[in-house]
Amino acid sequence: MRVKRGTEKRRKHNKIRKEAKGYAHTKSKSYRNAKNQVEKSRQYSTRDRKVKKREMRRLWITRITAACNKEGISYSKFIHGLKKESVAINRKILQQVAQKDSDSFSQIAAISKKAV
């Protein structure tokens, strides 16, 4: 006797269609197209988690560079000075300080300038 998998198959298809909700045209309606698009979307999300980290770091560096220019020091010399002085502040925190509290950033920049 053969197994037809009627309800099991429908559950599997509905699960994929539910995940594909909001996709354009047949990518959300047809199981075959939805399955391909969901698989591709998972690949994109895996890849883009790494890309997001990269882009955020670039943004932080850009903001720190702008703050450094106001202080009259280049970004590379600023970071080099901090490393020489063994100041352990990551770029995320540095850019937050630069944006919210420019006086504190000026003090950090002074420490860096002194080291260079």
C-alpha cells in the first residue's frame, strides 16, 4: 500500500507559503516559486548579517573621522595615539561619545595627540 502524504504535504507547503507572505506575485502563492524564494531569502539573511556588521563599523569610523577633523587630528593618528596610550575604547563607544558628548571626546583626542 502506498503512502500519499496528503495532510503532511499540505502542512509542509503551507509552512513555506506562510514564510513567503508578502513576496511579490507567484513567489508568495505558488509553492514551487515560494520555496525557491524562501531558500534564497535565507541565503541573503545569512550573508547580510555579516554585511551589517561591516557597514556599521564603516559608519562609526566615518563619524569618528568627522569628530577628529574638528579636533585637528587625522583618524589614523587618533587611533594610533589611543593604542600607544593603551586606551581600550572600541569604535562604537567612541562614535557615541563624539556625537553626544564633544567635551569628553576632546579630552580623549588630547590624550591621543599627546601620545603621537
